[in-house]
Amino acid sequence: MTKKYSYLNGKVVLTEKAKISIHDLGVMRGFGVFDSLRSYDGVPFLLDAHISHFHESARLIGLKPPVGKDEIAGIIKNLVKKNGNPDAAVRMVLTGGESDDTVTYNIETPTFFVTVEKIQTYPPEVYKKGVKIISVENERRIPNAKTTDYILMFSLQKLKREKNAFEIIYFSRGRVLEGSTFNFFIFKGNKLITPRDGVFKGETRNFTLSFAREMFKVEEREALIRELKTADEAFLTSTKREIMPVVKIDSLKIGNGKVGENTKRLMAVFRECVDEFVARNRGL
């Protein structure tokens, strides 16, 4: 069995031996933040942006990573190389650390760990045919922070299976927002629309927007539920899924119910941009 390594509170350890306390506030209270990224051919993708987002999430809930951004980058690069998996899923996690009374914490002694695992991929057919998602009313309390609170997502797993849905998207007060693990976009003609407020602006979302603006008119604004009826295309973005077409929401068919040409163009350019990023950052 191949050995796997993680980073925990200042040390690189065998993953199977990595342990945190049962008194940790991440366990007892779900008090923590995280961020996920992936590596392509050994190169961590959008590493600096993910680390900055991780630090900001921590600040928003009153935590502080015990190491700086440059050191975290070094930890991640070392782990990706040490684990020998060039295409990996990387996760940074920061919790409130140990607490005897489970209600107070010391900002100077958090728990911080980094894991590296094999990336989960999806069959090409998923991208060719698109996926169905369903909607649920919900709005995250601190949308700009990527917290470890995923209670709603797990409580909805049964509903997702019953509806044979790939994922669940949240809406609130007539607005389309995001999924628990993805951002959401629609096309109306050649106009690309994505929610601006009340969502976590993931790095795959931001990266997609960076080149989409050169191809289409882009609007970051409120996306209303009623607009879905007139949307021609839809897709979601996330670290693991990249750009994934959405062809149905609940019982509503998006456009003609097939993956749209604009979405296909974005998917192709995304791949080109990833390849360019990897070539530019290999060896750094």
C-alpha cells in the first residue's frame, strides 16, 4: 500500500497516523474553515488565490492560520510532490483547536492541517450530456467564508437520491444563489449571468470569469429564479468539476435541454487556460 502524507500542526506525518483531539472545536462545534484546490500534472492550480481566500475565511470567523501564506504554499507543494500523485485534491483546514469547555478558544493555538488525496473525476459523458440539479431554499449565514458547516448538504442527501439529482442549488427570496460546493451561471443568448451577492465566490468561478469577459458580455448581479425559464444554457463551476453543464433544474428544462454551444466554448477555453497555467508554473 502506497504511503500517504499529510501536514498537521507543524509536522508532515503519515496520513494514517494523523490525529486530532476529541476536544477540538472542529469536532465538538463545527468551528472551522477550509479551502480546496487541485493540482494538474504536479502543479497546484490557482494556489496563491486559494490560500488568500483561506486566510480571509479564517479572518471572517475570528481565526488566524498559524503560518503565513508563503509557508502554506511551500507545505502544499511539498505534500503534492511527496505523495507522488500529480493530479491531486488538496484541502487546507483550520479549526478553533482544543477547548476544555467547548465554548472558548485561543486564537493562537488553532488546529491546522493539509491533506492530499487522489482527485475525484467524472465520466466524459457527464460533460457531454449535462446534469440535473434540484433547488432548495437556503442562504448561508456567512457566504464569504468557506466554513466547515455542511449540515444542510448532508441532510439533503436522501432528497438528492430520491430525485435522482446530481446536485442541489440554493435559492432565497426569489434569487438563485449557489450550491453547497459550486457556483452557478446562466446564459441568456450571449450574455453570461452569475450571482454576485450572498454567495462564496470560488476560485474556479473567478478564473472562469477572467476569460469569459473576453468572449461574452458578463453580468455579476442578482440572478432571479424566474430568469431560469428564459435561460438558454446553464452550468456550474467548482474545483473538482471545473465547468459542468446543467440541462435541467427541478422539472424545468434549460434551453433545449442539451449542452449549449457557449458552454462548450467556455469548457474548451478553460482547458487551454489550465494547460497554459501549468506550463507557466511548472518547476516554481
